[in-house]
Amino acid sequence: MAREISRSQMKAEGKVIVGEFGLGTASTSGHIICRPEDRPAVLAAYDAIREGDLGPDVLSDVIAAGGEHVVGM
């Protein structure tokens, strides 16, 4: 489940955007964010996601690398 966050909150937390993720609906479409020092590992895990894969565990490697799925930006 993605948490809701604003851009100002994201910046206050010191996070950066790695990419977009979701189906295009308000509750599931969002971004992958992380701390700057985690960006290389999160980006590698994000890039490894197969196009169109929206399975239940698709973000497990992204999350394990320090990424977070957020909505509301």
C-alpha cells in the first residue's frame, strides 16, 4: 500500500524521485522515492521491473533497496 505524500513533505524528508509506478488511478498511481544515498540501488531494482508487471510483489526488491511507493504528489 502506498502512502500519501506531498512534494513539500518529500523534500522535507530529504527524498528524491526515482520513477513513476502504478495503473493511472488516484489510489494506485504514484512515484517511487528514496533517500539520495539509496538511489543507485533503488534505481537498479526499479529498472529490473518488467514492463507492465503490476503483480503483488513487484516492488519487493525496490522496497528492500530503500525505495517507497507514494501517491498524492
